[in-house]
Amino acid sequence: MIRIDIISAVPDALESPLNTSINYRGQNKGHVEIYVHNLRDYAHDKHKMIDDKPFSGGAGMLLKPEPFFECIEKLMKERSYDHIIFPTPRGKLFDQKSANKFSLAKNIIFACGHYKGIDERVFEQFATDEISIGNYVLSGGELPALVMIDSIIRLIPGVLNDSESALNDSLMDGDRIEAPCYTRPAEFRGIKVPDVLLSGNDKKINEWKEEQSNKLTENWKQINSSE
Ligand code: 6GU
């Protein structure tokens, strides 16, 4: 059982993705517990302010330190956390290896920024991991947290059933792209499924898959190389 705590200024943005599909199943089957904390509940001034202007000037608001400190310290008193992850574009790029690592944890916090960012003292005090999900700009850490959580939950033993298992064909397994796949009908609008897949010859089918996988993997490497 993994416990995941998510701290967010827009908790509604997390609701539906966390309660659908594999994320729902992971929780329903008792493999993962997810708790969402509204940052605003940890603002104690009379206007419940969670953001303020940066000292450096310029446009945009920053999330203030006090609510994060209060919320994270409260959680840390209750249990110890293996990872306190801050989704941020300046972080280490997320990949399958990171997902594998996080899936072995017992307790994880995702602390999501919004607006222009978070007061630096929050990172200094609590961040064990600063993670980016790619080199592009998003408006907050909620979608990145959801991306990471999805990839983590599907790795927990028992969440996926056998036919979905990460050990079987997945679209991408490590640095390999799997062969294309087809289902019925064998011919659709005149477009046929490759004959070999209908042959019943397992050896031939496996050779075909291997060959297709090699081709797609080569292509994938080429279209993703920065040269
Ligand atoms: Cl983790 N946060 C934000 N705001 N933007 C991003 C990102 C994270 N990863 C890529 N872009």
C-alpha cells in the first residue's frame, strides 16, 4: 500500500482524474490511498491569502511559504515520507526509471505550485525531488502530479490485471517500442490486417513482431534525437 498526499491550491482540478480508470481501481482495490489537501485550508490570516507579490518585482503572484510549511509539517508529524516531490519545469525530467523508483515508496507528497511559482524557502526546506515532465510550460503542478501518479500507480503489483500487465506488451517497454496491433475485423473498409497475424504460426508472428518493433524503435530514436 502506497500513500500519496497532494497539496494544491486548486484541488478540484485533481478530482476526476484521481477517481477514474486505473487510479480509481488502485484505490478501490486497496493498493494506494490518495489524500488531497487544499492549500487554502492552511492559510490562517483573515483573508485566507495564499499568494503575494514577488520581492523581485515583475508580473505574477507567488505562493506564500506559511501554508506549505504548515501543511507539510503536519503531514510529516504523522508519518515519514520517502519523497516530497515538487513538480517544476526546472526539475529533473521524469521518465520510466523515476516512476519505477517512486512506485517502491511507502509515503509520497506532491506539493503543487501554481501562478508564477512558490517561495524558494519551501523548496529549500522540504523538496527531496524537483521534477519536470517535459520541456514546455504548464500553468501549475497539478497536471504533472497527475501524470506522475498515473505512471506510479500502474506499477504497483496487483493494480493491473494480467492482460494489462506492464510485463506484457505495452506501447513502450524501456527504450523499445512494441509492434503495432490489430483486432477484428480482419478487413475494414478494404484495409487488411497483416496476413501473418491471421496465419496461426506463432514463430512467424513473433518474428514479425520483432521486426516491426525494431523498425518502430529505430524510427522513434530518430524522430526524438535532437540532431
Ligand atoms: Cl512539473 N510544472 C510546470 N508548471 N510546468 C511544467 C512542468 C511542471 N513540467 C513541464 N512543464
